Amino acid sequence: MSRIRVGVIFGGRSSEHEISLRSALSIMSAMDPARYDVVPIGITRNGRWYLYENAIAMLREAVERVGELSPDAAPVGLLPQPGANLLISLEGDRPVLLADNGLDVVFPVLHGTYGEDGTVQGLLELAGIPYVGSGVLGSAAGMDKDMQKRLCRDAGVPVVRFHCLERAVYQREPALAARMADELGYPVFVKPNALGSSIGISKVKRGQDLAAAVQDAFQYDRKVLIEAGCEGREFECSVLGNSDPQASLPGEVTVEHGHDFYSYDSKYLDPHGASFKIPAQLPQPVSSRIRDLAVAAFKALSLRGMARVDFLATRDLGKIYVGEVNTIPGFTSISMYPKLWEVSGLPLPRLIDRLIDLALEDHRERAALKVTADLKPPS
């Protein structure tokens, strides 16, 4: 059998650019070269697409030294129409189709805006190419924390109490943020509505610190969430599947080394910022409850392929809330999504196989749907 030609897209215009590079490095290093012909496509911080050779060595250097992609590669683009050869070369004066460079499937390893939010998924839909992960609707809903929480809440999935604040409203009525926080009760968490990796998030313990936290979050988004705090324990659970999603064993995150919450610093900068119990040491009923809620949240958002569901729980585990759903979870060396599947019996190479199989399966099912109706003229 011929190898499957997989376009791995990484980098991007998001503030999570460097995390994407780390995830792509892990994924491509684990892909079976006997099964896959990998086409590494990097998107620089300014949004330019490049086709990279020796991508694994390049990514190692990018991660270790500069944290971003170099434009020293062949510029390419993706035609937004179905066809056998989708990649085009942008070198020279005129675009040229790249011969023998068609893609069988795409693995978007893009975290955050312009990649995880439905934008790239829409391009791939127009191009008629299978891709790993959720579609346009699920990706957009998963990225928008306000909509995500509303959909989960309406489906009966418990979420912490929250308020959403728009920048224009806040500028007209800055006292509104204080009223929202007072109603929720301190401490509260202030976060950009559509961003990941804990970027722009602040834990606010007193009213006099609220305005600075809100203004910081508004640097990243036009909508900001103010959430009630849940002092207790944090868990994460991985979900895999399409119409019949399955949940991994849960894992527990414990913040350490003086960090007040699971921030960007404690995740990626401080090697001692957090510890993990994989799997979490939980009573069976609690573990089952978390897994059931993870699948329920996955279905509530119409997700496909994969997601990591993060949970907040009171210390006595009497109340468990879905904190956030990530439709393109991290695949770095410390990321919980692949680690949780590994302890659940699915190591990373097999997990990648399964994700690509799910992408091809989902594409076949959608391609079989009728796009026009056989309407009879009125008699």
C-alpha cells in the first residue's frame, strides 16, 4: 500500500505559536515513516505559509533557540477548491501547482486563533480535504469560551458561574466589571474569551486588582470572562472519537512552587511549576463521573476527533465542573492529552494513527451526503 500523505500544519499567528511548534515536533517524531509521507507546512507569526525540509531538525532548533519559525523555506499556499494537487508554490512571479504534492489528509497542529477556531478548518472544507479534529462549528464553539460554557450549560453539563464582558460595554460602563465580580464573589478569574495556554489569565483576590486584570485580558480579545473561583482540585480528561467518543482515564494537575494557579509560567516556563498524577487517584464513581462529563461536553459542542476537557472540583469532590474544552490540545512532551491516552493503553504512535483514521472516516461520511435536493417542479 502507498503511504498516506499527511500535511502537518504548525506555527500560526496565535500567541500560542511556540506551543504549536513543540506539539508538531512531538507528533512528527512519532509518525511511522513506513505508513506516512509527512508534508511539513509551517505558518509564520505574520501568517505566511512555507513548505519545510528537514522539519524535525528545524523545529528542534526553533524551539530551543528562537521560539518561532524562520521564513527560510519554500513559500506555498493551499487552493480553496477541491483538486488532486492542492498545494501551490508561491515562488516566482506566478503561482504554480506543486506536482505530486497532493495531500490525503491534514493534521492541523495549530493552537489558538487562526487555527483552532474554525478558520483553517473552513479553508480545508473548501479544499475538500480530510483533516484531524473538529469541524468549523465545533472548532469555533470550542474556541469561544462564552459560547462553549453556554452550550455545555444548556446541555446539562455543569460549569462554574461566569459573566461575559465586551470591551465596548466596559468602556461605557467600567463599574460593570466590579458588579459582576461582587456577584460571583472573590476570588475570581479574569481571562480572554478566545485564547489558550492560560495566556492573559489573572486570579483576582480583591476588588482593587480587578481593573488591571480586565485591561490585561482585553489586550488579547474583545470579550473577557469573569469566572467564579473554585478552590479545590483540577483534573483533565482526553476524548477521542467521532459519533461514539471515548474518554481516557482522568489525570490530576497540582500547582506547586509558589504558583497561585495553573498559569502559562507554571505550565511551560517553570519545570517545577506543576505536578501530575496520571492517572488521577480517584474513587471509581468520581473517575466515571469525570469521564462521562467529558464525553457529554464533547457532544454538546458537536466535536469530532479529539478534545481535552479540563475540570475544576471542590476539595471533597462533591461538585465537579467543566472548566474548559480544548479542540486541538497540546502534544508537547508535558501535555496531558497524549499522556492520558498512553496510560489508558494507547501510546502516541497509535493515537496518531487513530486520529488520522477518524479524520478519513469523518470525511467519507460527509462526502456521501447529498448537497443538492432532487426537487420536482410544482404541478
